[in-house]
Amino acid sequence: MGRETFRVTFQPEGRSAFVLRGTKLVEAAGQAGIILNQPCGGEGTCGKCRVEVLDKAPPPGAPDRKHLGAPLVAQGWRLACQMAVQSDLVISVPQETRFFEQRILTEGEGARYPFQPNLRKKLVRVPPPTVQDQRSDLDRLTAAVGTGGRAAEGFDADLRLVRALPGLLREHGPEVTVVLAGDRIRAVEPGDTTDRLWGVAFDIGTTTIVGSLMNLADPARADFGPVAGRTNPQVHFGDDVVSRVSYIEKNADGLERLRSRLVACLNEIIGELCASAGIEREAIYEATAVGNTTMSHIFLGVDPGPIAHAPYVAVLRQAVDLEAGDAGLEINPNANLHVLPNIAGFVGSDTVGVILASGIAREERVQFAIDIGTNGEVVLGNRDRLVACSCAAGPAFEGARIRYGMRATDGAISKLVVNEAIEVAVIGGGKATGICGSGLIDAVAELLNVGAIDETGRIADPAAARSLPDAVRRAVVDFEGQPAVVLADGEQSRAGGPILLTQRDVREVQLAKAAMRAGIEVVADEFGVEPPQVHRMLLAGAFGNFVRRSSAKRIGLLPPISTDRIEFIGNAAAAGAKAALACRDCRHEADRISRQTEYVELANRPDFQARYMEAIAFPPHP
């Protein structure tokens, strides 16, 4: 190794990376295959990437002192996103700093569409040329496809296919299989390959990516293809789309770096799906994809910068069709990639997928479709009209900015109830590492019910908590000069210390739920209905699938709609991508949804600001 290259070893794995002087520690960890939490995208503002330098800790910076405090700084703890490597190092990475694979929701429920794939295969017999039959190779092929004696003028083929045609027909003819997309010949293959026609649908989320393999040759088997998911590798550059756009703007190769990470992940998923189905990559002839507007832009190599700055306009709204190989997908060389259309800068093709899969755009009755997340999307409407908005709820429901917050992975408290004691359910069983969004909502709702949190969001003072149930009263403690509640004590925690709900955590929940609730009410006003009048409220996405409906209503996240009219529809965005893969008419419907959905920009609306302020307080006890 050169003089300016240093070895950084990460414990307890013992993995090492050799990096140049000045490399940020978080990047060294990534090279060693260890992804660290950094919701702020490396700006040093969240304090989530804390690690312990076991020897030769460099001097601390202001962010280290602010987020870690003097005792931890003195012990060698630092923020990995702020620390530059200047020597050989040994680093201990605690559990709570690691970015674990999120439990990924892969299935969705929704409307049924006819099986009408964009692609089909046809076995044809192409007669050889003779002195009497002087037709060109392409004319004889198109005539065979059209089952007519003369060339079928409606069929066309690109030059790449025409160049391969003479050798294919003379070496492998006369029977060939033609791959057709409408009246366009996409490929010609020797022999009978009509049972070899697969497609893949992707839901490209900010945090997770899901791929679904579909048999396009057999409608009876179309719904039974394997599904695979991964954490989006772009989380290394920030948890939210604004952080990633910021990275792109600050780095000349930023867009290509993010795009290449994404494409590599998609190809990994394709490899896993093919192995599960026992097929080769070349058997996949078409791919569809949905994602929020920023993810779609990055996937297509389009600068997403305008989305992050007023007036927050997308570069591209329309659907895009291109050769899958041009996008970097390792499937059949003649495969087509269809990326569904967006609606606006912060309402993307994933929302189009939700609308498509839920079927709300085809029904007479008015329904909500809501995806709750860092950028929550709200859609309200029916077959005659659709209105949508994006709510910047912030990352609290995904565990960021919460003292012991984490994503919905093993070790996360996902459910909480107060009985004779505070009882928690932990994903994966065993001891808890932290709390995820659904558990956070449960905790606040339960503590509201017993009076440990009041309508203003204030946790009861420990000295004045005598009127609370014994289990809750014992759990109320003082933490950094503010009241907090112990959700899991040291015996229930993997780290050996208590997991708390702090006063600041409650404030973060109030801000997040107020943004979502205000967005719901503004969209309802725009449409001209009161939320309780709406036929159904459909909750999409991983968070919506795991949250307790009663808890979401108790904290005021959702309006007072009868609980039996609030339904979970799973990963409806992925279901929408699959619908577009299985049914070509769904692509036309997706285009209609994209064009006709009315987008409401909340940023400068006085009614949104007023409703937001009203929604910060919690509802009174029923």
C-alpha cells in the first residue's frame, strides 16, 4: 500500500478497508460492506452514525461535541460522517448505528385486470427463398407472422433485428419464434421458445426496492412468480430524496454514482429472481418500474435537481419506453423497459401504481389512498376526478430524529400496549434495540389514553405522576432535564440500557402527524367532501400495513373515519407495476391517471398552514 493509504478495521466483524488519507469514515465503512445510519446524508445534523474509535481517536469536531456529549467524546466516540481517516484505525460499530435490511413488504392487494401482456410470442414457419419466390427475408417473415401470402405491412422491425435475420433464417429455419409487441417485431429466435416469456416489475422506493418476476406466457402462472427485495443502496447518500439531490448537486459524478448503485441492485434482484424460478436472465423480455419522481429521474439518468427547488417541478412526467440494456438491466438484449408516468415533482409513478392497483380511478364511490412516509402521498377521488398532494411529514415515522428510533427490522418495537405493565412486541422476537414507526404511534396513543401525555404533547412530570397507573408512573423518569417514559428496561434491551420515549420524540411525532393530517384535510376540501363521508381509506406501503388503525386515529394522524372503513392494501405501488406488466391497457390507464390527477401544492397555501397548526395538538380523550 502507498504511503497515503490506511487500513481501517471494523469490529466485531474484523472487516477491513484500505482508503486514502482524508476519506470519510462512513465511506470506509461502506467499502468494508458495513452500511451506517445517516438520515441527514452526512451533514452531521442527526447524530445517528456514532462509532467508537478504539485507538488514536482524532480531535472531535463541533458536531461530535453537540450530539455525543463530553463523556462519550472523551472515550473516543465520533460521528462517522464527520471524521476523516488520517491513520490506521480500529473502529467498533454498535448495533444502533448500523443500517439493517428493513423488513420489506412485497405483496399488494388491489383491482384485477385482464391478462393482456404487451409482449406475445408466436411460432411461425418461414419458407425459404426460391427462384420463383423472390421476396425479401423480412417480407417472408412478416407474411408468416400475419398468416397471409404477402408481407404484412403492419409489422415492422428495427435494423438490429434485420441485420441478424439472414443468418438466423438460413442456419436455424424454417421454424422460428417471433417476439411481438403490438405490430412491432422485437426479436426472432430459432425453434419453439413460446413457453419462455418472462417479465419483471420493480418498485423503486427511497428506502427499499422490490422486484417481482412474472410468467407472461401462461396466465395461470402469472401471479405465482418469485419476489425479492433489497434495501436501496442509495441510503448511503442520505435517507431522503432531498439529501440525495443535494449529493448530486455537490458532486460532478453524483448522478451517475447514484444511478449505478441503483442499477447494480436491480441486477442483483434479477439474479435472485431467476435463480428462484430456474430460468436464465435472457428469458426476461420486458421490465416495468415505478418510483417516486426523484427515484424515476435518477434511474433514467435525468437530473432531479429542479424537484428540490421552488417551484419543485419535475423534468419528466410522461411514461418512458427504452431498451432495457440502455438502462443497464441485464436481461434479454431485446427487452423493453417501461417506466410508468409521474404526476408531479413530489408525487411519482409509485402513486400512479397505487391508484392503478387500488382501482379507485375506476369506481364511482370516493376513496382515499394514502402512503405514509417521509414524503407521504394522499390521493382522493373516483373515476370522475382525482386530487393528490405530497406531505413533507419528515422521517419520524421511519425512526429518524427519534432518540431510540430505527426502521422496521429485527429488534424494533413494533407494537405497544399498556395493561398492568407496558408490554411491547419486538420484530424477530427477543430483546429490543429501538422502536420503529408503528411502535412509536402505539406508544404515544397508549400514553395519551392513560394521561401520561396531555393534549399539548407534554409528558407528565415525574414528580406529578402519582395519578397515573402504577406501571406507567414507575416508567416516567427525568431525562436530560425533560420527562421521558421507559418503554423497555435494561433487561428487555439488547444494549442493556433502557429504551425511552423522550419529550423531543413526542414533539417529532406531533410535527409529522400534523403534516399528514393537514394534507388529508386540504385534499378533502379541494375535492369538496368531509373525510368521514369518504367510502374507504386505503393505507398503502410498509408503514400503513403495520400501524394500528385505532392508534393512528387516537393521535390524530388519521381523521375520525370508522375503523372498519380503513383498509390495508399492502405494497400497492409494486402491484401497480405488476399490473402494467401483465396488462397493456393498464399503461393507457396509468397515462390517463397521470394526466388527469389534480396536484395540490401545499407549500404556500394558508389553509394548509392553518390546519397544520391545528393538527399539532392531540385530540382530546374520547
